[in-house]
Amino acid sequence: MRLLVLGGTGFVGSALAAQLVTRAGGGDTQIVVPSRRPPRHKALASLPGVQLVQADVHDPAALERLLAGCDAVVNLVAILHGSAAEFERTHVALPRTLAQACVQTGVRRVMHLSALGVGPQAPSNYLRSKAAGEAVLREAGLDLTLLRPSVIFGAGDRFLNLFASLQKSFPLMPLAGADAAFQPVWVEDVARAILACLDDPSTIGQTIECAGPKVYRLAELVRLAGGWAGKARPVMPLPDALARLEAGLLSLLPGEPLMSADNLASMKVPNVASGDLPGLERLGIRATALEAVGPGYLGALGSTELDAYRAAARRG
């Protein structure tokens, strides 16, 4: 197999590449991973079978060149923060360009990572643009499988690691969206789901919900992250007005925002499986509990400071 993985240098992409390499066992599987800055991803490039290519995936001609000779493509490209135009470019325009390039090159099999809670009437740019991207790919008539994960956790995540790092730096955790519901799913389970769908043609045309075995409130997740990192702090839920103020202030900090008003709007929609669509069990995957993984990688944070975390996040 020759597989193109868009967003392959990111959190999920790295897990997927590692699983593909392990499964190939030295075989002839080729994993093409485009990047604007290949030298930043030496560990990924060192994996056998991984071909790191300098390219701009938003360029139609470049995307056609990347797809040439591929059997399938996985699109993992997404952003959590940005303007309406940036969400449109990443979540809608890129899938449209990808669909057109697939038609031009004859690559029919497409795996696309979306998100739980998406919809055209959703309260955030993130969720609405994700829904629009799904629609673009469906309308292209490709052999498409959509995966909708909840928040994804694992070593190197930017969710639980962030809250653990914040509690190492601050004595109190004022928390916007404290009652927001999540059903966290392990990154390795998401990667397994992608591989399972690639192996199973009967998943073509399906939307798979990727969620863990348990639903949590955000405040509970923050407490768990702090406790596992050895720095549990009191959590102070914020009323809506203060939550919006906090989100606005955090969005002004340098580097990648810790939170934005759009994130807060997204949290109005429960980030949990609907139960109306197939889940991980459809793929023969038993979802891994957060408690089985979280203490291991959060407990290893040691004396990591928030600035170090954010620098690592920018490098990713």
C-alpha cells in the first residue's frame, strides 16, 4: 500500500504512522507525509517506509503530485483556533481541493477525521466548518469513511497535558465551561480505527463515532489531570460572563491560544457519542479507559513549566 497522510506530522498522524510501520513489519508499505518544514520531524522521517515530503497541501498542483500512485489518503488536517476565514480554509477549502485532486488522480479511497458534535447549525465556527468539510467530501462521490472523535488524549496531547501544566504554575484553576461533557478517546484507538477502516471496504459510506468508555465533565478532567501530575489545584467554575472574559483574555496570549470564544461555543454541544452511529466496537476495538493511560504520561511531567509546554506545542 502507498498511503498519503495529510496532517501526518501531528498528534494523531504520528500515532498512525507508528502503527502502520509496526504492522508492515518491514514490508513494502509506503507512507507519504507532506510537511512545510520536514527538518522539524526527524523522528517521523526515521521510521521505515515513511517518506517525508516538503509540500503545501493547500496547493492543488502539489496535492495532485502527492496523490499520484497512492492507494488511499487520510486527511487529519484541522485547527482548533482561528478566524472564520482560517476555519473555512482548513476545514472546507482543503477537503474541496483534496476531493478535486482525488478525482483528477483516480484515488478513490478517502479517510477523513472530523469531530463529534458537528453540524451546520452548531454554535461555533469550528463545528460548522467541520460539518461543511464533511459535506464537500460526501458530494464528491468518493469511497469515503468519516471518523468523528471526541477529544483525543495520549502522551503529547494538548488537552490534559495543558491542564496539568497549568496546575503546576497556578494555585487555583478558574475554569470556563466546567460542566461541558467529553468522552475522551485514546490516540492509539483512533489510529487503530483508521487502519481498521482502511482494511474494511464495508466501512465505505459510513460515519464512525470514536469515543472512550466514559463521559466526564471538564472540571472532572481538570482535577484528574492535576492529580495524576501531582499538582491538583482547586477548580473554580466560572459563570458565563466571566468564562467569556477568560476566553477572550487567553486568546490574546502569545503563541497558540489556550482557549478562545469559539472553543467556549463548541463546548455548548456535548462532545459525546450520539449512539445513533457505529462506534469503535463496529471495528472490533474496545475503547481504552482514560484511567488506564493518563496517570502514566501525566505523572511523568515532573517539573515541566507552562512555557516549556507551549514551546513544544508550537514545534508540533
